[in-house]
Amino acid sequence: MSARVSLLAALLLSLPASAAIYKWVDENGKVQYSDKPPQQQTKQGTTRLNERGMVVDKTEGYLTPEQRAVKEQELAKQREREQKELDARRRDKALLNSFAKTSEIDTLLNRNLEQVQAGIQSDRSRQEVVQKRLDEFQAKADKLSAAKKPISADLQEKIDTRKAEIAKLQQDIKQKEGEAAQLRERAEQDKKRLIELRGPSAK
């Protein structure tokens, strides 16, 4: 029996059932065994054995900067895949807990669209009011310009303020219209997935 095997056997016999043995190759190329892991990362990594001498896990050895970058990319992709799978399972569970028929999804969609459309209508009504005031102020400014008279700072500020408010309202309307489109698209996806999960009876 070799010295390394004898050392491993002695360590296994001397350890409690819950303990572990660590195996690694040192800087001189020699296999080492201990009940404690090496203090520094080894070139080939460290193997952990259970009380029966079976491999439990193994750490990686030295990595070059390029290898480390590749490894980090792989881990990032793996985490992304796992997160997507988790999100999909949660989404499926929420669908099953919330809806039995696709018509229920349509009902919720219509309710949400009503709220969005109400916001759009409110913005458009406000835009009409602001536009009317802007037209009045702009008419005054045009009249002054035609008469070669200066436009007061107060009048110019009123014009600029109304223009900025209209631009903001237009932006808000566009955003709400995008939200409505997303709601419709998501509802179609949910209905399709609900049928896949529950079968044709969900139609």
C-alpha cells in the first residue's frame, strides 16, 4: 500500500462520520490530503471527499484572465436562464390562480383599457384648453410683431409655458397609447398560454 493511500485511509478512519477530507496537488506536483482545505487556491483545484472516500465536490484551479472572463459570461448566462425559467413558472402559477377562461382575461383587459383611455381623454381635453390659451397669447405676440412693437417678457413666458405643457401632454398621451398596446399584446400572450396550461376548455 502506497504512502498516499495509507495516509488517506488513516485520515478517513480518524474522522467523525460528518467530517470531510480535502485532496489537492501542491506546487511540487505532490498529492496532499488533509482534514482542512489548503489556505490558498491550488493550480488544479481542491477535491472534497466524504467519510467513505467518495468525491463530494471539487473547486476550480487557477484561471487565466481570459478563462475567468469566459467563466463569468457562462455564469451570467446561466443565471439569466434560471431567472427566466423562474419568472415563467411564477407567471404560469399566477395565470392558473387568476383565470379559468380566456374571457376572464378579456374582461380584465377591457377594464384596464378603460382606465388608460380615460387618462388619454383627460390629457387631450387639457391639451385643447392649453392650446386655446396659447393661440390667444400667440395672436397677441403676432399683432405686436406686425406693429413692430416688442413682445414683453411676461407674454413670451406665457407662450413658452403653454408650448412646454402641450409637449408634455403629447408625450404623456403617446406613453399611455403605448401602455394600451402593451396591455393588448400581453393579454393575447396570456390567453394563448392559459389554453396551453388548461387545455381547450379554457377557450
